[in-house]
Amino acid sequence: MLKVGTGKHYKFWDDFWMHNVPVKLLYDDLYKMAREPSCFVADYWEDGTWVVDFVRCFYIQEYGWLGLLENLNDMPLQTL
């Protein structure tokens, strides 16, 4: 697993920081609904919690959101 440090240098959806594949390939449906598809990993890490912003609300079971959350919780970032 890649160590992303604070996440300021890795694009959340595009770079190979989770399971050696871009997150947008693992969770294509979620990527299509991302409000900021070009944001960095650090942009979604707020006060020790993952906060991913989408263009609409949806149930936690939809589109693999629960799977993404589980993967993200296994990868906490360093804080400054």
C-alpha cells in the first residue's frame, strides 16, 4: 500500500494511491457523481474523517459508497 502522507500531492480519483489503481476505476459510479473530480486526497480528509462531496445525496448502500468508506478508513492520513 502506498503511503500518501498528508495527501496533498495525490489526486483522489486519478492517482494510484489506493490498492495500486485509481479510485475512479474501483468506484466508477461514485466518480461520475463527484462534485470535484480533480481534487486531492487531502481535500476529502477533514479533522480525521473522510468527507467526500457528491453532486447529490444517496443511500449509503448505493454505488459502492460503503466499500469506498471501508477502504478509506483503512488509510488515515498524517496530520500537519
